Amino acid sequence: MIRPDYIFLKHKKTAYWSLAGKEGFSLLELVIGLAAAAMGLVVIISVFVTLTRAYTAQNASASLQQVGRAAIDYMTQSIRMAGLNPRRIDNVGIISATSTSIEFNLDRNLNGQIDSSAEEHVAYIYDSAKMKVGEALDSRAPYPLVKNVTELTFTYRDREGNDLGPTPNLERIRTVEILLIVALRSGREQQPVSRTYSSRVICRNLGL
């Protein structure tokens, strides 16, 4: 006959040894656990970096979209007014035209003369070294109209649409085509985000 206290002790001893085998982790288990945690951390960091780069690129693209579109729309509206001359005064129209700059005047206030303080003398000049387009009003020093410009090209066409070349006959100019490319680096290791804009301006006040 088995004594009850013997069974209790046996069970207690068994339970003791069973618990003793679960007191900690082996070195191999720790190494495997740390390796798994490190791999998980690498994945998390990689996802975070990817998302950050995408967000930065989207912000740069949105900024370029806004700035570039506003700049070319502004130049288009201004150049369209070139040669405004309802009173038929002399020396009104495009007075200088190159592939990277255009200069013109107009009788904006319709008083029959080109005033020196009425923004009636306008020039757009591309500075490739500083990557900016400057606007000069009334022969004052140009101030930046748009920055981060990698290209600004003006193309001049006559009434029939013929390209007048890099040194056009000013009296034959009827249309001005604008090509504007802006670029902005969205991160140290990323390629610049670039946007291209173009506009075709019919100078309705020229040749009247």
C-alpha cells in the first residue's frame, strides 16, 4: 500500500524539477531572439526611410508645380501685353530678344508715353549660374521671379509661324514660345524632381 505522504512528496519533487528546467534561456536562444529583433528593426527602419523619401519627393513636386506654373503664367500674361500702344507712340514693342531673355515696353497706363515708374519697361532674364529667372521693371536691377531653374528658352516666330532663330528680326516677331524647366532636390541621395512647363504667347499688340 502506497502512503499518501510519499505520493505528495513525489509529486512535489517532480514539480520542483519541472520548474527548475524553466528558470531561464540558453545562450543560443538569446542570440536567436536578438537576431530576430534586429531583423525586425531593420525592416521597420527601411519602411520608415522609404515613406519619408516618398513624402519628401511629393512635397518637392507639389512645390515645383505651384512655383513653376505661377511663374510661366505670370510671364505669359506680361509678354502678351508687349507693344500695347493705343496712342501710336514710337519705340514701343519688343526691344531685345535672345534665347534666354526678352525685353519690351508698353504704354500700360495709356497716357501716350513710356513712364519710368509705371512698370512699362519689362525684361525677363535667365541667370544660368544662379539658376534663377529675374524680372527687371523700369530698368531697375532684376529681382528673382523664380528659382531652381535649369532651363529657360524663348523661341520667336513670325506671323506665319516660322522660327526666327536666336537673333530674330524684332519687327517680325508675333509669337513667343516659352520653355521653363525647374528642378529641386528632395533629399541628399535622391535625384532632383524636375518639372517642365511651356507656353505659346500670341503678342496681339505687335504689328498693328
